[in-house]
Amino acid sequence: MLGAASKSAATAVAAFTAWRRSIAGRRAIRDMTPDQLKDIGCPEPSRPTSFVRVGLITDLMSMR
């Protein structure tokens, strides 16, 4: 029983460590300039935009 709990704890720690590494990697890439991204061979990450097409609300309302 103690072995199963130990295995479960080790799995949880490994998952948490992997999650932290992925977050740190995303933050590092997010903070890089487009030139730096080009230098390391990484495409520029897509940045969320708040662009709304003209007439979108009208189109959506007409679908109702």
C-alpha cells in the first residue's frame, strides 16, 4: 500500500514539474522579439487579436 502511494506521489510531482517547465518555456517565447524568434528558428507565435469583422453582429443575429 505504501508503494502505491509513493508511486502516485512521484507521478504527481513529475506532472507538476512538466507543467511548470511548459509554462516557463511559453513565457520565455512570449517575451522574445520577432527577430529573436527568427534567430532560434521558431515561427512567431500567434497573438490574440480583438478584430471584429464589420457586420458580424448583424450576420449572427440574422442566423437566429
